[in-house]
Amino acid sequence: MSNLKIDTNSIIGIVGAGIMGRGIAQVAAKAGHQVVLYDNWNGAVDNAMKINEKELSRLVEKGKITQDQKDKTTSLMKPTMDINELAPCDLVIEAIIENKEIKQAIFKQLEDICGDVCIASNTSSISISALANGLKRPDRMIGMHFFNPAPIMKLVEVISGLQSDQQLIEDVHTLATSWGKKAVYVKSSPGFIVNRIARPFYAEALRLYEEGVSDFATIDEAIRTSGKFRMGPFELMDLIGNDTNYSVTQSTFDSYYQDPRFKPSLTQQEFSQAGLLGKKSGSGFYAYEEGKQKGRDQIKKVSASNNKLSEITIYGSLGLADELIPLFKKAGINVIMTPGDGYIEFNGIKLFLANGKMASEIARDLDDKNIAQFDINIDYEVSPSITIATSLLAQKHVASNIAALFSQIGKDTIIVKDSPGLIMARTVAMLVNEASSTVTNGVCDECSCDIAMENGVNYPIGPFKWADKVGSVYILEVLDNLESFYKDTRYRADRGVIERTIIGSNYYE
């Protein structure tokens, strides 16, 4: 047990004056700490101080802080190119290149210079247990993973390695919270919480594109409107950089011994190798002119037929999509409720909620061509559109008739090629499954997982809130049907999902 105490009076050292290091320095100084910002690259610390001064000045202009607060924050940050000036620090946060050997060399220097010090790495992918290997005091090595930009993004993953002192972990968690951050406890493992659980958000979109289900803009639009995500997966990958995102995926894939859940995409590899990296290169999944995205509005929508529906029949429960029933009634449509297997019927069309099967599979099982599916939605009432897919054998009028139904409740209809789980259902199911696996593996608890995804990557709701919204039985059904279709173990259900269906309760009661 360490006798080192990290608290609001601690002196904070930062190693690395790049975008993350200078941002963390600003956060700590704004909280009232003395901060020593170190970098041995010529001009790096001076440039970092200039940028921080400009950012703080903008906050003064916007009325977010006072001039006195800005001056105090700036005065608390001491730039240096001499690593020995970190000697009085209680906590040193490292934010340099993602290279284990280079980091460890710095840590050994810090142990010699700073003596009784807690060393926290801002690594996004390297094992904290591995980083601690070879140190004199491996118990004082922890992870403190901020998200870019550090002054704005709320999440901090506080990561414990196998030998990390638990009291230090708790102290740093308390410290990060005092800085106005949403701190979560994490056990060291590849990708930690966010970079692990986020993989399906990109992977499912890439697989849909590679299978010809739809194009970049349409998939992005379906994700944004159905899930209230701020950005679709392709525009987000363009923002992150296709090379960076591909590298993280490849690293995660290798770290989990080539588990199919994390399999990288040939499409992203091709874009990366071609130099089509996204916004930073001027072209990626989208083209960019003067930093502005082009082609986002090229979405595949269905024109509604002129048929105005006065009556529909709903057989059984539509699950989450029962939210549509009052919308239909409000639009003046007579809704006849009758027992059944959960679908809407009108004009000879049967419309099912996506469940991980193709509409064509359902059509085959029912011996009925005019079958279609619609996707899940985080809020059917406020969403501007609903995504559908028709059976490969469906007659041409099916899509336009469905569009007519949804237009009567003020919704556009996005159409994609028939595919198991459409877009949102499979994406949400996989996000929940990976989150469940993360908890099963003891990396974090359910609440920390949701906090991490909501604050680290701005998801509208966390995976376990999604699970409660749609139901664990539904998640398991989608996963099982996807696994049956693809037969590649990528969609195998985590035992935590299966257990939740056995227990029969929500994650949040």
C-alpha cells in the first residue's frame, strides 16, 4: 500500500506538450493546480502555451470565465524543456507517442527524478500492466485516459493495472471528478472501455457497405436519424482519420487474438493505403472542400405513393415500435389490434420490425412475396425518418406504399437493400453485446460503461440503456439470427446477454 496521496493540492506534471498534453495541463491549471508542462522538442512547450492562452482568451470573450480566472490559469502553467523540473510533482501524466518502449524509458527517468510519485499514462491502447513492468514501483503506475479535446470532453478512464495501488486509483478518480470530469474505473485491457465498445459502430457500417446494402451517405443518415447519433460512422471515421481508425481496429483485433468481433475492414485498409484519410487529407468516404463535407445529402429515399391509408391491422406486439401506434391514430388511421406474431398489415403488405433476419427469409417462411422490415429507432415520435428493406421478391409497389404510410405520420422513408438486421438493429445489438462482454470480463460495470460511451464518444444513450429500451430478449434474438445467417462467430451472444434474458430484468430498475 502506497503512502502517496493525490488530492486537490497536488502538483501536476505533464509529459508531452502536444494536443493532449497541453489540453490536460489547461484542465489541471483551471482547477487550481500548479502544473509543470514538459516537452524536450524545441518550441513545443512555447507553442502549447500560446495555444492555451488563445483558447482561454476565447473563453473570456464568450463569458465562460473571467479575465482573472484566465490570468490565474495561465500563471499556474510552467513550461519547461528540463525534465528535472518535474521533481516536485505528486502526479505526472504522460501524453506522448503510443510506443511502449519510449513511454517506459520516460517512466524510469521519472522514478529517478521524482521519487515518490504517481505516474499516469494517457495511453489509449497500451496495457497499463505492461507499462508498469520493469519499474521500481509498478504499484504507482496507472492509466488516466482523457479524450480529445481534453478541456471539453468530460470522460476520463482511470485504469488500474495488475499491480496498481487501489488507493491511488481511488485518489485519482476523486481528483478527476474534482476537475469536472466524468471519471470511470477501468481494469486494464485492450481498448479499455470506449475504444473497445465503439468498434461495432464502425464495423457494422463497413460490412453493410461491403455487402452492397447501401452507400456511405444513406448509412450515415439512417444512423443519425434513427439513433440520434451526432455523426454517422463514415463521417466520424473521416473526422478521426481512416488511417488512425484502421490502426486502432487492427491493434484491437490483434490484442484479442483475431477474434472475428474485431475484424478490420478491407475497405478501410484500401482507403488508408490510398491516402484517402478523410477530412485531414481532403478526401475519404466523402470529399471535402475548404473543410466542408460534400455529398452528405445523397440519401436513398422512397417516394410515397398517392395511396392514403385509412386503416391498418397490427398483429400482436411490435415491441419497441409499439410507439408508432399512437402516431398512426393521431394521423387519423384506424388501427385494428389483433393477436399475432408482431407485424403491420395493409394493402397486402406485411411489415415487420427488423430482428436479424432478412425480409426475404421471412417471405420464404410465410410463402408471401410482399414482406418488408423497418428498423428500430431511439424515438419514433421525433425521428424524421424510418429505414426499411423489402423482400428481394417483393412487388415494386411495396416500398412506395410503406412510404405512404410513414408519410402520413410525417416521416421520410430511407430504403436499403434487404439485409439481416438492417442498420440500427444490428449496430445496437452489437454495441450491447460488446458492452456486455466488457462487463463480463470485469473491465467495468454497466453504469461506468454507459457513462463512458455517453461522455467519451457522445453516444445519445449508453449500450445498457439501449438494452433496457429494446429488451434483452430482442437483443439476443437479433444476435442469434445474425449468427445463424453469417456463421462466423462474430455475432455470438455474450453470456451476460443470455443471463439477462434468463433473469428477465432490466439493467436499470
